[in-house]
Amino acid sequence: MQEIPTRAFFDGTEKIRPDFRHSAEGKIMLKLIVTLKQAPRSNMVSMQEGSNIVIREPEEAMLTFDDCNALELALSMKDEMGDDIHITTLSFGNDKTEEILRESLALGVDRAVLVNDERMRGSDTLATSYALAAAVRKIGDFDAVLTGHASMDGRTGFVGPMLAEQLGTAYLTNVCAFEKRDGKLTVKRDLGQVMETVDCPVPAVLSNLKKKYSLRVMSIAGIRKAMHMKIDRWNLDDLDADCSRIGLQACGVRVGRIRPSKKKRLQIQMFFDQYQDGDFDDILREIQRIK
């Protein structure tokens, strides 16, 4: 892999050195918001007849895999930074969604926020990003919003960049590490063949890699602590949002038709005893004919 020269504070293990400190005023050095989404498994997505809205059955919902990656990245930074980083998890959903937020608290997150409002039902990516931006503004001062690459149901990957547009911030993808220095973020991006390090102003919206990282397991002590922690519960009125821009009626994109994708597997059965040793011309011609 070709390596683009990086800043000196990235060591050879490609991890940021744990040299974060509180400022002279005692303020937290990095304030991070991680967005989480609970969605049905990709093989269990079903649509409501007529409106073609995704049916979200509580018993079939789980935390999106890409959001697990984002949360693990944030938690690994907290392992190094300790109290110098404050992590807030934010999610839109129903009462069932409180489970993934409670789990995030058990893993070490400092604060969890749930926005539960039926008026969000049917929102497309534009309406969702608008509502998310309103929730981020209500949370207050932040340095970065960390999102997963895409959800399991829609797989559009649009909400991250749209959220950055709504907030008026920079947007960076394929993020594998970052830190705040001198009032700006220094972000390391894994582009496959190269590693790139860039600086961007604070605040910013970042999306993590599409690669799979194992989200850590909750500890018994973490679970006990999380059961006594408060989860902030808001609705759209709390966000001071324009409800005409949210929900099915505000969608700029309507799903016209849904049909399953059936992949045909090519099965080639050969009987080599029909051919003489070393005579593969007929076999190759048969394969070409089948293709």
C-alpha cells in the first residue's frame, strides 16, 4: 500500500497518540456526536402496501452494522482520551430504539438522545437529514458528528453528506482516525491504495469506513451503570423544527415499486469421463455456449 506522508503525531501503528489534554480552562478537548439507526435486517425488509414505506417491526430491528463501526471508532478514541472526550449518541426511532442507546451507554458513551415522533414516519433522506441537523443543533456545542457509511435498509449513503450540508460543515468519508488540534480536525482517511491525512475546520461531519469492525461486548458493570443513566427523549416540537419539511408529505422521492432481486446462479456440470485426457476444447466450447 502506498503511504502518503502524514503528520508526525501519527505513529507507525497508524493510531493517534494518546496525548490529548484538557485545556487550561478545564474544558473537554473533543465533543463527539455519533448517530445510530435501528433498522430491520437486510433480508427482512418489507414495505407497506400503497405507500411503500419500510415496515419497522420492533422485534426484527437491530443496530445498523455501519453504525457499529462508527460507535467502535468513537469508543476506541475514548479508551485513549478518557475524560478528554465526550460522546453523545443520537437516534431517531420508537420505544424499541431506546435499547441500542442503552447499550451505547453500557459501552461507555456519556450521553444518549432519542427523538421519538410519529411525524417522522416516511421521511426520505432529505427530511431525515433536516431533522437530524435540528437535533444536533439542540444538543449544542460539538466538534464532529460521526456517522455510519449507510443504513441496512436504504443503503443510500446520502444522509451523511446531506447532514453536513444542513449544518454548513465540511464532510469527509472513509475516516479511520482523527483528532482535534489547534482548533481544527486532522483526519486520516483510508482510500484503499493510499492513506490520506487532511485538515478541516471544526465542526465537521465524518463517515467511517465500510469495513467491518467488531463492536465490543458490554460488561456487567457497564450494564448496571447504564440502567441508572437517563436517556433524553425529545420530539419534533422540542427541536423547533419545521414539520412541513419532515415526514411522508415532505418527501422529494417516492418509491414507485418494490420487487425482490433474484440472482440466477450459473451451475455447470461436467462429466470428464466423456473426454479424452488433455482434450479440453469441447469443454471450453460448452462453457462459452452456456454463458
